[in-house]
Amino acid sequence: MMAWGLLLLGGLAEIGFTTCLRFVDGFRNVPWTLGFLVAVALSMTLLHLAARTIPMGTAYAVWTSIGALGTVAIGMIWFGEAVTPLRIALVLGVVLCIAGLKLTSGG
């Protein structure tokens, strides 16, 4: 169960680095660039640690999905990206896929 917690934290850090990426301005904005680099390092480290227990294919799929879902949510909530029934349904589909991977991983 600890590996899944690490994977969740790694996915959240991925949301952090994708959010920072919006503001790095070609890596000229130093504070956002530093935030990006710290978040990438943390996210990758946590993925690595989680993948010691969780099969790598499953860990990577879940990690990227958490990051993608969070990035979509941040875009909708804070950056005015479209919120449509179809986008919500697709996001829920990804959530169901993550749950399915967890349930069938045996980890």
C-alpha cells in the first residue's frame, strides 16, 4: 500500500511540474523553472520508488494518468479551459482505468 501512496504523490508532483511548465517562459523565469525542476525530480523519484513494488507498466500508466487528470482539472479550474460533458465523461473514463489497473495489479 505504501508504494501506491508514493505513486499518488509522484502523480501530484507531475501536476506540479506541468503547471510550472506553463510559466517557465523558455526557462527564463527562474522561480518557475526551479519549481519545475524540483517537481520533475520529486515526481520521477517517487515513480522509481513505487515501481520497485508495482509493475512498471502499471505504475507508469497510473502515474501519467494522475498527472494528466490533475493537469486537465487545473486547466479547467484555474485557466479557463472548456468544461463540457464529454470532457468530464472522458476524465471519468481515465479514473475508471486507473482503478482497474490498481485492482488488477496484484500489488
